Amino acid sequence: MNLPSIVSSSQIGMIDPHEEYFGDGKNRRTGHRWRMKEDRAIMDSIPDQFQPYKGIFHCTDDVFSEGSYNGTLFRFPLRTTPSELSQTLYSAERVHTLFESFMADSHLVLLFLQYLESIELYVRDESDTEARKTFHVRITDDSLQLVREKRQQFRKEVTASRADQLCPQSVKVTYPISIETVAYSQGTESGTQRHSFLVTNYFCGEKVTSEFETLAKDDDLAIFP
């Protein structure tokens, strides 16, 4: 079923790209939104639709009764039959394969994300009451503060450069970063790796220099997101 949904703050939304479930017979709708407090009676009449969220990252019955969740959760049901949206099917085994692919390259992912500093993977089997952590990748504590400062500096200087519409200047910020990956088995750490990089964020401004173009095309030096 192509019916992803979102819980955030005091609202729950479902997205219906095929416009199959929320139309009124005359008009087709691409989704629906409920307010936890105002629409409590309606939500209580279809509790199964919201059950998958309960027990995930502190989203409990109390969250629904109190009408507020401190965070944002996205739910993407596995596509088990082809649709107009996509012919690609997903099973639990395929999701595990995606997790494994992510874990293999996870130490590179955080290099290109300006705001994320850590990512965790959790799994909850049908017999589990709580999700269990299986993997964690993060910027290490000893480099985190410098990374934050340099990323903020880069964004600030790029914004200032873009304000000059006639001749935007190039911006370059270089900093070291260390990234740690941790695998978990039965709730305990089973393996830790540390990776160190020297990152250069570059905004070309008006034009790209020949030196930068050469470096960007060097497979031994450049990593593209």
C-alpha cells in the first residue's frame, strides 16, 4: 500500500499519492490530516491505523491521549505489489539489505550532511515490544565542536557571497573530522571503527577554477555525494 504517514507535534498526516482513500466521491484528495486533540473521536474509531506508531521512540498511548509528540516520525509501509508510483517491491529481507548497504558506507554519509551529526538504525521484530538499536554512526565528541563551527562558517559565508548578485565570491572552508561507527548485537556493542578525514567545502561563486576542476575529477581525492 502506497500510504506513507507522518506524526509530528500535535498532528498526524497520511499521504495518498494515488488518491484512492480520502476522496468524497466527487473530489479526489492526496491525503488527510488529523489533529490529535480536536479529532480524537474520529481517531478512536480507526485505532488500527495508528497502532504501528505505538512503541516507537517514545510514541505511546499517552502521546495520543495528550495530543502531542515531541519529535517527528515517518512511516513508509513496504510496497508488496506493483503500482503506478513504482514497480519496485520491498520485503523485510530487502530492507535488511538496504541497512547493510548503508552501514558499509555510513562513515561517508555524514561528510555531506550539513546538519546531521549522528544516525542510528533500529529494528523491531513482531515479537519485540521495543525497537532495538543495531547500528550507530556519529561525529566523534573530540571533533564535533570544530565541525559545527566550520559548517556554520561555511553556510554564513556562502549566504553572504550569494547576496552579491553581480560577482559572488568563492568560499572555501577546510576542517578535520572524525567519524565513529558502532555495531550492536543483543543490545551491546559488538564492533567499533573510527575514520578520520580532512573535509573541504567549496562554493565556486562566479566560476570554477581550473585547479579545483582538476581536483574534483581526481578519483583518488574526490568523493561526490
